[in-house]
Amino acid sequence: MTSTPSLVADTTTLLNRGPVIPVVVLDDAARAVPLARALLAGGIDTMEITLRTATALDSIRAVADQVPEMAVGAGTVTSVAQLDRAVDAGATFVVTPGATPTLVEAGLDSGIPFLPGAVTASEVVALLEHGVETMKFFPAASSGGPAALRALGGPFPQVRFCPTGGIGPGDASDYLALANVDCVGGSWIAPADLVAAEDWDRISALCRATRELRIVG
């Protein structure tokens, strides 16, 4: 596993690049570069390509090679082997839906920002034992939403979250208003139908609207 110099120094920097990290599923790697450029045109310079399709790694590699100003990460990473392949493809950061000791150790050793998932107090404590204080809260909507995150802020004031899962433009601001939330992850910015239609202008417009969501908690 070899990492390349990252556009993002650490996970704190990652979570503060913008109010929303687009979560992207790509079935065609040829659309990765024009999508990345559409996001940039709309003012968003971070994207998470999930490893849910056979073309995901090729998509990450294409963006990393051809759109160097875009911080492209790998999401839905569930094994050390996947993490290694994502880093080799040029991922700028790695996101996992959950965490095991083995996966956390590999992520922290990867040389790039690592955002592991946690949703319960016990999972938060387990990550804190590894020195991790920035976490993905997933699945956010079905795990209590803003109320659950607000409750976790009591015993864990040092932890910063990026909630993802079931969040849309109608409730993203409710999450961003929380003191322990720096950004959210969402798929509404680059929905599958607009990507399939290659409606890059519409995606850029959604990005510009999303940039207005920043609320100080």
C-alpha cells in the first residue's frame, strides 16, 4: 500500500472543507471526471466515491489523475484489502461505515485521513481508545438523527462527526446546527438520475445551493 501526498492534511481539515461531502455511486468510470469537474464548478472540492460498484476504484483513479484539485475519497470501505486498493488508486481519504480494531489500525497507518464510522457510545469509546476523535455517524437518520448526535455531545465533547445516511437538503441544516457536527455526507448533490443523464449543469447548481447550508452551531 502506497499513499500519495494528500490535498487534506487530516480528518479535521477534511470535515471543514465544506458543509457537505457528496456521496457518489458510479456505475461508469467515464463519468467520474466530468462529475468531479461539475462539483468543482459548483464550489465543492471534496467527493466520496463509494466502493459499491465494480468501477469505483477506476473512478477514484481517474479523478485523482485528471482532477488534482478535487479531494477524492473512497467510501464504504469494509476491509483492509479494500482500504489498500483505495489508497493505491489515489484516494485522498478513506471512509468506513463501521470500525474494527484491525480496520482502524490499517486506516490510521494508511498515511491519509481516515474517517471511521460509529453510532453508539460504545463504538465512540472504542475509537477514542485508538486516538480517533473525528468520526462518521452512520446511518444517521435511522440511528436517532440530530437528537442522537446532540446526546452524544454530552459525554464526548471532543468528538467531531460527519453524519451520513438518509440526510437530504430538507434536514441537512438540522445536523449542521449541532455543535459537534462539522459537515454531513449526502447523495442528493449528485443523484444517480442526474449522473446517468450527464446533467452536469444541474449538479453544479445543486452544489451552489448546498454551499448555503453552512450554519454555525
